[in-house]
Amino acid sequence: YTNFMILSKSKQFLYINELLSNKNAFEVNNKITQLLKDILIELEGQLRKNPFDKTIQYNIALVEQTSIMITANTSKRLALENLLINMKS
């Protein structure tokens, strides 16, 4: 596993595409859950170093919103691509 956050946007999209190409829905859901947790852990670590950074706070809210969208049965691809497009660096 590579730190998803340090991948280029194009590699992040490829990773998402590969993740969603798996036919086992249970595995896909587990991998998405783990990915979102890993991203949150990374962002929360950054937030501890810069507690007032609005960009980090925005990205955390975006990951949480993505998690809610996926739980609410939104298209996983749409939710994850929306996350990638809107996440600020």
C-alpha cells in the first residue's frame, strides 16, 4: 500500500478505477472504507501539526461527506471521483 495522498491525481484516479473494477462487492466496500480511513488518519496527522489550516479542515469534511454519500448508496465511483476532484492540496 502506497500513501494515497502522495500519489499524483492521475495515479489516484487509476487506483480508484482499479479498486472499483473488482467484482467482489464486499471486498470493494472494505477497500473503500479502509482508503477513506487512511486518508482521514493522514489528514488528522496534518491537522495536529497545523490546527488552524482551513485547507486540511476542508479536506477532512470532504472525506467525511464522501463516506456519508457512499453509505447512502450514491455511486461509489461518483463519490470517490468527486472527492479527488474537490480535495485541495
